[in-house]
Amino acid sequence: MDTAAAATGNARVSVHLDFDAVVIGAGVTGLYQLHKLRELGLRVRALEAASGVGGTWYWNRYPGARFDSESWTYGYSFSQVLLD
């Protein structure tokens, strides 16, 4: 991405954005893609429409729903925070 314009009131401000890749969506696969691209040394930005990450698990709430796998199987091995 070379430039992006941000509307501020009636004025337009030009901002230079320099990334090797942009990941659209911060669901399960978007977060993994972000991690792998950064691991390769690329400058990456993830964009998410929601105010939080998680994709399907953010947008859809299922009170009382059960999952038939252990919680640790639905996570990433590269994140110690998720393993704790």
C-alpha cells in the first residue's frame, strides 16, 4: 500500500503506509497468517471489522453451547498465553 487518505472533518490527510502484506480479518486463520508472515520478517498489518479478534467466535455467541474437543486443541502452539 503506498498511500491512504483519512477524512478528518472537511480536510483530507494523506498518510504513507508501508507494508509487505495486509491480512483482512482477524479470525483463526487471519491471526495465524499474521504470525507466519511476521515470522518470515515481513511488515504485516491485520485489519478487522469488529472491535475484537476471533472471527466466528467473536461474531456468533452460543450461550450454553458445548465443544467436543479439549480447549487446548483449539489454539496455537506458538502462543504461550493461550497454553497457560
